[in-house]
Amino acid sequence: MIPYLHLGPLSLPTFGLMVALALISAAYILQADFDRRGMKADAFFMITVAGLAGILGAKLYHLLEPENRGLFFDQPWDLLFSRYGFAWFGGFLGGFGAMLLLGWRAKLPLLQFLDACSPAAAFGYGIGRIGCFLSGDGDYGKPTLLPWGMSFPNGTVPTTESCVLWGAPADCRVHPAPLYEFILWCAIGTLLWHLGKKVLQSPKANGLIFCAYLILTGTARFLVEIIRINPPWIFGMSNAQVASLASIFAGAVLLLYVKREKRLKTESSK
């Protein structure tokens, strides 16, 4: 892992660099989707605002989790401005809420706007996870004997702690979960982009791409959490798994609604 890039007297955190790259990539993809849909909006401004809101949401959600809450109230400013400790679900809520507000202000049709945002969100998340991998920030998985297992003894959160916790040797290898997510989310983003192309070429209901995003990313995150070291929250599931199930459920309900509205509209036009 490479937590920092040293350029003379400067030490640049690779996590921050990858987050910046993820936001820039997402902005280019979103702008391309806006253009092919004929939507007039500035994707770069939207992604900048949503990215900042997502980072704030990820930090606050992590600090307000039960296991961190007490320490946060004791040292609020130190922890709030720390470069460590971000929660995926909090980032999703912050970024998603900001994007909804920006789309509303730009007077964009909601479902078409969410469809356009979906591929960009998938690619942005996947690229951002490379930052977690490079910094070794503890997002890795459980010990494994698989040939691609990795160790992060000098990471921000060393794997030695987790290895001992799981009763494995201190120099054990673990699942490189951020790499799994990078591959999965980029594959999902590619699929969503091509589905969007098909939707634009034939009269299909708006909102289908966003539904697919919620279901596919929710499923992928739930599966990755199985080999992660996050503590259980309810019914033996981590909070990320609970959020993933909520994402899948929301996507399925919205899909039924979108298809029903499309069917009713088709029948009424006959």
C-alpha cells in the first residue's frame, strides 16, 4: 500500500487523491450522460457540491455510529477534521441528498436525472475505493488463504490487528475488499451506461437505470460485507448490509412503480 506520495517536502495522501480522481471521473461521465439525453446542467458543479456533501456525510455518519459516538463527543473537533474514518452509507446519504437538491434547482425531470446520475455514481464509488486500498484504511476483509490475499502491516489500520483478532498469525493475508468493490462497481457502471443507451434508443420508462443501480449496488455491497471485518449491528448483519437490503428493497419497489406507470400511460394512449 502507498498511504502517501512524497514529492519533496510535500506528503500527499493517496486516499484524497483518489477521491478527487473519482469526483472528476464521475463529473465527466455525468456530463456525457446529460449531453446524450439533451439535459442542460453543469455536471462539474453538481459533482463538486455533492462530493463535499458526501464527504461530510460519510464523516458524520462514522463519528455518530454507536462505537464511535462517545469518543466523538469527547474530542469533536479533532475527530471531525481527521483524515480517517468515513462511512459509505453516510457518504451516500450526503451526496444523494445534495444531488436531489441540485437536480430540483436545475428543474430536471427527477427520474431522468437519477438515471443519468447512476453510471457516474457507480464509477465514482469504484475509483474512490482504490484510495481505501492504497491507504490501507481498514476496509479490507477477513483473513484468507486465497492466492490474491494481501497484507497491510503498515497501513493506516494495520492488518496485524485483524489477523490476531481472528486467531490468525499476525502476518496473515486478508481479502483485498476494496479491489473487489472497484471491479464490481466499474462493471455495474459499464452495464448501466449501456442500459441507458438502450433506453434512449427505444421508448422505455424513465427510472429503470436508477432502479438497476439501487438493486445491483445493494447486492454487491451486501455480498462484499460477508468477507469484511465490520461488526454486526442487527440480526447478525453489519449496518452496511442493512443499508444494502434497504437499497435493494427501494429499487424493487420503485421498479414496480415505474413499470406500472409506464403500463398505465401506454393503455391510456390507446
